[in-house]
Amino acid sequence: MAVLIGLLLAVVIAEGLLRATGAGSYSARSDDYGFRVLSDEPLYWGFDPGHTPSHTWDGDPYGTLPPGARMTYPHIGEDGLRGPDVAADESRPIALVVGDSFTFGEGVPLEETFVHRAESLLAERGSTPARLVNAGIPGYGTLEETARLPSLAERLRPRVVVLVFVPNDPIHVSDSVDQVGDLIQSPGRGETGLEIVRRLQQLTGASAATRATEDWYLDHYVGDRSQAWLTAQTQIGVAHAPLRTSGCALGVAYFPLLHDLTGGRLDPIRDEVARFCRADGIPFRDLGVTLRDRAPRDLWVHPIDHHPNARAHEAVAPAIADLVTELLGE
């Protein structure tokens, strides 16, 4: 009984201290993208080359952010993509890496993104070097990625396109009104009235809403909302056909969400994407293979921002380099 009373007293004291000091509490980051609309129908966007995007977090608990926990993205080219524009006299084969905020590298310096690291790895290996172009745009899904791809392919003439697929890619923003949670970013508030429990939820990514959110994702592939995945397959197939005709090889790299790398509840999504790629003759890589032995929080930008940090980018870069090598036929 004395032990139980002692534990309860410790919880009460800890709860009081947390409420009084705010220690360990995290708030949602602030965003400054500076997007410009590139197409009205279908709607897609890019960065304004005259604007420097930035994100600011309320701290840097994992030690991966710049001083002040503010990350700027100064290298925006004329195409509204991250990184320098392709030089007019570029002789290396171009690999266009298409994706969303994971590919763009939110919270990660340019030189530490997996796109930049994979390019460096190809050069170090002594194989035919390739120029990798980061065509990751935050907020993009399959619709935006495939809609913009033809114009990028026409201008850049890539030999290779790598589509980095994230489980939320087929889910259009209009279908998010009933979303019960977010496995990538949290608003910073928990569901419980106890501050000590809420803080533990923030640190571990676990909450009562997690399972419901996983179910919501799965429903877009194998449930009542599966039309979203069927539509995404059509969009990828339509984009693949002209690439194949022009001699450009398409590959898909599956980047799992980082909230839980061992539970496997979202594995059916990976399996669906792999099945589709096999049927359409598209080389496939599961980037999760390189991440499964790691604790999720070691890969996060911030406790409530589960975008992949520099460590995660470094871990998946070799798989991206391998896929580009395969697609180049080497």
C-alpha cells in the first residue's frame, strides 16, 4: 500500500510540475512556403523562386535542427523545385525524383536529403553518375505528382523517374474532412486530461486515435474508400505509358510512415503498391526495409512532426541509388 501511495503521490507531483512549467509540451510548427499556383485544372503548385521557404519548431529535442529550430530552404530553382536548376550543358543522365514533403526534405538541409545523398553515392561508386533532380513538393499526392510530371519530363528529358510513394498519396485533401488524426504531424494537443499522459503520447507517438487513423488510411486501399487507390493506380499508369514510349524508365520507392515501424498495421498498403508495380512492370523498392530496426523517434524531425530527419534520409539514400542504377540499366 505504501508503494502505491508513493506512486500516486509521484504522479500528482509530476502532473503539477508539468502544468505549472509547461516542460516537455510541444506546439505545432509554423510554416512559410511561398507557393505559387502552376495549374488551375488540375490544381498543382510549386515554390516561388523569389521566396525562401522556412519552418520553425518550438524546440529541437532530437538535435537535428539548426539554431533556433528554424530551417530555411534557400535553394529554390526557376522550376520551383528544391536545388539548383539543371545546367544547359548537363551531360549526365537525369533522374527525376518525384514526391511530396518526404522527398523535398522538410526539416533537412539540402545536402542531407536522400536525393542529394543518392546522387553523391552514385558518383562515389564509380558507376555512371546521374544528376538527380528533387521534384518533391509538400502537399502533393498522386494526382498532383502525375499531373505535373509531363511538363517536367518534357523540359528535363530524364532517363529515369523515381516516384516516391507515401501512404497518404492517393488521399485527396477533399477526403480529409473526416480524418480522425494525422500520423505525420500532430497539432500538439493530446486527448487525455492528464498532462503527464499527454506528454508521453507526444513523445512516443502513441494515442487512442492512432489505431483509428491507421484504419482511415487502410480504408482508402482495401475498404469503402478504395476508389482513391484505384484512381491513383490509373493516374500512375497513364503517366507511365508516355515515359515508357520515350525510353524513360519509371520506378517506385515506397516510403512508410514513421509512427510505427514494427507494428505492421499499414503493411497491406505497401503490399498493394508492390502488387500494382509488379502488374505494370514497374521496379519497386520498400524503403522501410532499411528503417525497421530503428526506433521511430530517432527518425523524426520533432516529437510531433514525424517527417523523416537527416538520419532517415541517410538510411534510405542507398536504396534510392540502387533503384536509379537499376533503372539506368547498369
